[in-house]
Amino acid sequence: MKNVREGFMLTKTRFQRLWRLLASTAPRPLLIITALLLLLIGLPLANRATFAGNTVGSFEIDGDLTVEHAVPPAEPIDWDSSPFPAALTTFTDGTGPTDDIFGQGSKEDTQSTWNCVAGSAPPKDDIVNEISINGASPIAGEIAVRFAPAGGVQKQFLYANWSRLSNNGDAHIDYEFNQADPSTTPASPGCPQLPARSPGDFLISFDTQNGGGSITLSAFTWNGSAFVPLSVGSQGNLWDAAVNTAASITGLTATGTNLFGELALNVTDTIGEIPCNKVLFASMKTRASTSLSAEVKDRTKVKPLNFTVFNPAGANASGNAFAARIQDTVLGINQTLPAATPATCTQGVCSSQSGIGSTSNSNQVLNVAVPPPGGSVLQANVLSASSTNARRARARLTRRQTPRLILASPSLPGSTS
């Protein structure tokens, strides 16, 4: 480090001497050109320093879809990371007179005013299918949720993106997450396509000003009658967001600035971690302005939020990782299997797994035995089950009288769900 500092000081000293020499001898136009060249020489380092700060949630929030660094390492990720390390919830939306939109007078914060119709959304508020990663069919937006390190601690992050038809105004786009199923609990008589709000629902809003020069990210939770703002801190700390500042970017089928946007939000420290077994329905909407009392314009179809998180290294299972019950009406068996000793597994249920877990359905081997007094009635070897999301699996064992074996797996630390 000392040599680096000495080298820097030497370079700085030589630069100062050179500049004094030029200033005393060179014509003014030459001085201006020299100053511009020196600024250009410094730009790459400045850009790298800025980029290093735009990685909230270990994600490249830089207004494009492509990874900007050599791989490996895989982190930080971007939308075209392969494989993308979290499941994606994707949205599509049309444009023109058959688009799914809100009727006039529909206000964001008052679902009773919602009227869901077909028609054309204002171009600046029109969510359209313009995101095409690696040649895939274009989509209008995506959401992903995963855990990533932040300050040495694993935190839950949510990532999202959007694309719109026109940049002739500011973008006001939100992602709403509801617990109710619209098929049973619709938002209003005029909008059965979207779910009614219930306490604990939340909304994330992406708002631009000055053509994307200023971006605000907000989060709100529904308390039963109104949205309550949540603290999201400052940009670059708990959240980051960007729009495309280059007119043409890889993966965007349209040309123009401020047509694509992306965000990363630390969910753990803002909204609160979302359990992986939480059932949520998500949708994208646009508003006329930043205000939550503004009219809503365009909408996507609601989609169940995909919470699958790929973490095979944490899916190791051993010992009594599974509970099981045997039911057989012919034999009169209705018995919960007792705990087993993994080393012998002479009775009960034990599980073992070699190596890192995976998303396959063949990484669990269970040995099951139900020994009543006097000997075994039922025994099974090599019963396969998945350790990835086997909260409740059923298997039938072939024998003369077929009992029913019910496996129930608790959440394994670090397993996927």
C-alpha cells in the first residue's frame, strides 16, 4: 500500500509540474483540449466507482438487463444472469383498444371506484411487452424474491422491472401484493379480475420525475382502510432503482430512454420478511401521478407470486427430518411412526442424504418400519421424496393390503420453498 501511495504522489507531483509548464507556455485552446483529455482519462475509474455502489441486494441496478462484469463470479446478478438464482413471476400485457385497463374515475386508494374494462391506456402509462431476455417471448415486467448477504447477514430482497410504451411523461408504476384470491374475493363488482385488499397487503411504487432523472421508491401496507407508508430509507442503502438512459439496450425491443425500469428492495428491513409459504397474488398497475389518490390507468392480470428460492447447499437432511403416519383400515393401523436412530433405523422413520441437496425428487432415502409386538407388519426401503418442498407428500407401498403412508416434512433450514 505504501508503494501505491508513493506512486500516486509521484504521479500527482509530475502532473502538477506538467500542468504548470503547459499553463505558462501553451495557447488557451490547447489548455482547454488538455483539460478535456484529462477528464476523459478519469471517466472509466469514476464509472466503476459509481457502478460498485449500485448493487443493493447484489443486483446490478444500472438501467439495463445484462450482467456488466466477467462471470465468474456470478454476483452481482442482473436479469440475464444464467441461471437466474430465483424464480420469476412474469407479467404480460397488451396494448391498444383490447388492453386490460381501468375505467375513468378508478382511484388507486379506493377499490370501490374500480371499473376494469378493455381499452387503450395513455401511452406513458401503457405497460407493454418489450422485455425479451436472450430471445425469449417479450414480457411487460418481472418480480423475483431471494435472500442475499447484506452487511454479513442474509436479508430478503425483492427485484422488479417494467417496460412501457412511451416516454412522453413520468412513469408511475406500482406492484401490489394481495392475500385474497380474486376468484373468491374480488376488488369490486366492477373489477372482479383483481383481489380485494386485506390488512397486511402491501404495495411498492416506482415513480420518476424529470424524464427519469429523479426516481423515488415507496412502500405501503394496507391497514384495512388506507395505505400506511413504510420507511424505506435512502437510495443506495435499502433500495435502488434505475431507468434506461441509453436509447437502445440489449433485451429491450423498443428504442428510447426511460422505457425500462428496475428496482431492488431490502424486504427484511422495510416491509418485513415474507414467509416462503405465504400465498400472495401480485399485479402491476400504472397511475396518472405519484399520489395514491390518483387515477389508475393500466393493469396486468394478477399472478400468484412465485417464492421458490434456489439454495441447494442448505437443503441437507439427516436424522428425523420427516414425520410419517401409517394408515390401513384393513389392518386397523393408524400409527405415527416413532423417532428413529439414524445409525440403525430399526424402527420409525429416518432419512439420509449424500452431498448437497438439490431440486430433484431422488435425493431422499427413507427406511420405514412399523414393528408391532412380535415382528414387522410393514417395512419399506428406498422410498424417494424431495427435500426441496415436501411439506406434505403421499406414497403408496405395494403389498397385499396396501396401507397408506403419509409423509409430512417441516421446513428444513435453508431448503427451498
